[in-house]
Amino acid sequence: MFLTYMSALIRRFVKDEEAASAIEYAVIATMVAVVVIAFVTPLGGAIKTQFNAILEGLGGTAVK
């Protein structure tokens, strides 16, 4: 009984085009997140370096 219900549910999910669109959007969102993380991480380090240089120029101590 349970296996029949689960197989019918899986068949309906596979045939449902809205589910395919949702999966496509999830894949796109994941790729965008990976690209943002890949570019923002080094950029954050560069910005921190610049702020530390400015702070040291003003006579303060650098942030680690």
C-alpha cells in the first residue's frame, strides 16, 4: 500500500512541470550564490587592507 502510494507520488512529481521549473530556479540561485561568494570574499580582503592602510595613516592601529 505504502509503496504504491509513494510510486504514484513520485510519478506525479516527475511529470509535474512546475516542479521542474522550481528545480531549475534552485540550480540558478545556487550558481549565483557560488559566484557571489567567489567574488565577494577576495574583495572583502582588499577592502579591509585599504581601510587598515587609511587607519594606520591617521595614526590608529590596524584591525586584524
